[in-house]
Amino acid sequence: MKIQKIAIALSLLISTGGIAAGESHSHGKAKPMHGGVVTEVKDIEYELVAKSEFLQLYLRDHGNPIDVSKSSAKLTLLTGVDKQEVELKPSGNKLEVNGAFKITPNTKVVAIVMTGEKKIIARFVLK
């Protein structure tokens, strides 16, 4: 009888874990809308467009643009042993900075995004 109860408990635990895992991916993988790299943090999509002359960060909630007029972001770019820190400011529907940036495939970017009083950390690996 004890073994039967353990087996039932384990099967419920396993099936509940499967449902929870399915729910966490119910939105599907976010696709880039501006040719960048997308990551999702707390149901918000962050798309980073990184070129050698500019960096742009777009924020979306379920595909809808988020107002970034009162937001900012600090990006840390890690390319090999090189480290570069920049600050992005609002520019229309995105956060942006112009300059000279060392961008290569596999550059790692850590973005600290401030929206109102919320602070979110988003991580990217460029392709």
C-alpha cells in the first residue's frame, strides 16, 4: 500500500512538472522584428540590434511596443578580453546610442534596463 501511494505521488509530481514546463513556453520563441537578437525576461521581449556604429534596444510586451520615453539602459559589451560600457537613451520607440563599438559573433551583452522604478537584467549573445 505504501509503495502504491509513493508511485501515485511521483506520477502526480512528474505530470505537474510537465504541465508547468509547457506553460512557461506557451508564448513560443519571440522573433526579431528589427533584425536583432531577442531575449525574454518576465514576459517582456528585449530585442538588441548591435552594429559597429550604433546599438538599439526595443522592448515589447506580447509583440506590442513598450513606451520607453522614461527609460534608460546600461549595456556592457564583452568581446573576447575587451569590455565596453555604454548608456542608451530614448529615441522614438527604442533606446539607442551611436558611437564605435566592437561587435563580433559571440559578443556577450548584459543590459540593465530601467523602466520607471523597475530594474531588469537581460543577457544577449550576438550572432
